[in-house]
Amino acid sequence: AVVSTQSTGEEEARKILEEEKLKKEAAERARLEEEERLRLEAEEKERLEKELAERLRLEAEEKARLEEEERLRKEAEEKAKLEEEERLRKEEEEKAKLEEEERLKKDVEEKARLEEEERLKKEEEERARLEEEERLKREAEEQAKLEEEARLQKEAEEKAKLEEEERLRKEAEEKARLEEEERLRLEAEEKARLEEEERLRLEAEEKARLEEEERLRLEAEEKARLEEEER
């Protein structure tokens, strides 16, 4: 009976130790599971924070890129506006220059016309005076002498007429030559202006093409960098 009681006590003690061991193992397992849960939560939190930081960084970069594009667009618009104002100013200056040249040319022509009228008037007055003197002289001279003088006078008038016609022809030729030179000069200026406009347009197109290529290159580099970071 003593042996049986002792055996029962040992069995009971063994069971208690076994239960204690199982409790400790359960507690350890629960502690490890809790640590694993906390570790996973910390990792998830860190991952979410990294994702948030990356998203904020990308948003900031996108905002900066859009602001830079807007700045460049405004600069291009301002440059185009200034170039247009400069072109209009030059056109206005060229117009004023041509109008001034036309005014001066008309002034010169008007002055020449008035001088020619004055010269013709003086010639007419001189001729009238000479004719009056000749008339008085003819009345004092013999009929034959008067006829001879009349012949000489007619020859002189014919010569003066021919000389006047020659002078007027030369003046007309000179006027036509000057008008042709003015037309050629205006054509040359217009051609130079059109060539300058074409050059400026081609330069603007080339600049826009290079800017577009630079923008595409930067976008490609940014895309490649983001893909590399994502990878």
C-alpha cells in the first residue's frame, strides 16, 4: 500500500511537471507569436511609411516638373510677345522711314518743279524783253535787215525748241531711272525682310524641336529612373 501510494504521488508529480512544461511551452509560443505579430506590424508600418514617403516625393517631383514646364511656357510666350513687339516696332520704323523718304522725294520734286517754272518764267520774260527790243530795232532798220533778223530769230527759236525738247527728254529718262532704282531697292529690302522672317521662323522651329527633344529625353530618363527604383 505504501509503494502504491508513493507510485501514485510520483505519477501525480510527473503530471504536474508535464502540465507546467506544457504551460511554459504555450506561454513561450504565445510570446513568440506576439513578437512575430509585432515584428510584422512594424515591418508593415515601415513599408507603408516608405510608400507614403515615395509617393510624396514623386508628387513633389511631378509638381516641380509641372511648375518648371509652366515657367518655360510663360517664358516662351513672353519671348514670343517681345519678338512680335520688336517686329512691329521695326515695321513701324521702316514704314516711317519710307514715308519720310517719300516726303523728301516729293519735296525735292516740288522744289525742282518750282525752280523749273521760275526758270521758264524768267526765260519767257527775257524772251519777251528781247522781242520788244527786236521789234523796236526792226522798226528802225530797213526791211531787208528785218527779214534777215526774222530768219535768224526763227532759227534761234527752233534751236531753243529742240534744246528744250532734248532737256525734257533727258529729265524724263533720269526720272524713269531713279524710279527704277527705287523700285529695285524696295524689292531688295522686301526680299531681305522676308528672308529675315524666314530665318527667324526656322530658328524658332529648331529651338522648339530641340526643347521638345530635351523634354522627351528628360521624361525618358525620369521614367527609366523610376522603373529602376521600382525594380
